[in-house]
Amino acid sequence: MALQTLYYEFKVADPKSIPAEWGHYGVTGSGDLEVLFERQNLNGSVKVKVVTPVKGFEKVWEKVLERFVKEFSLGDLSIEINDDNATPVVVYMRLRQGLVETGFLKGE
């Protein structure tokens, strides 16, 4: 199965980065994914790399990731996602859980 790599970049007004230097959440497995966060000086931007076996969902990825970045006003952050067929709901949940791991959000 060939993997495809997608790249996105987002920028919001008044961005905030994660307090930790990095964070990791999830496991790449059937129907799931892992998320890696790394705080970087990106002039306030968020750069995202997605590695996925699923083709034809580039716009869905873009919408989910854009919503996530805007909801939390994220910036100066590199996100890497290694996907194994996760649905958009699972993607969003793992991203939120990753923010908890970095100390950006309090656990629920």
C-alpha cells in the first residue's frame, strides 16, 4: 500500500504555542493514528505533515486541521500525523488529546 504525504500551513491572529517542547499521542494502527507536536519558531504559523494510506481526502484533512488550529489559536508549532485510516472524528480527538499531553489543555 503506497502512502501519500500531505503538507499544510495555517496562520491565525494572536497565535499561542504549546508549553512543552514536544508531545506525542496515539499509536498508528488500524483506524487510528499518532500525532507528534513540536514547538518551533515558525513566525506564528502551524505546519502540518500528514502521512496517510487514504487517497482523495486532501480537502477533508485541510478542513479538520484548519478548524483545529483556529479553535485553539495555535502557532509556532509543527504537527506530524501518521495515519492508518482514522476518521475525521478520531483525528480531531487525537489532536485534542495531544494538546492535553503537551500541557496546552487541561484533561477532561
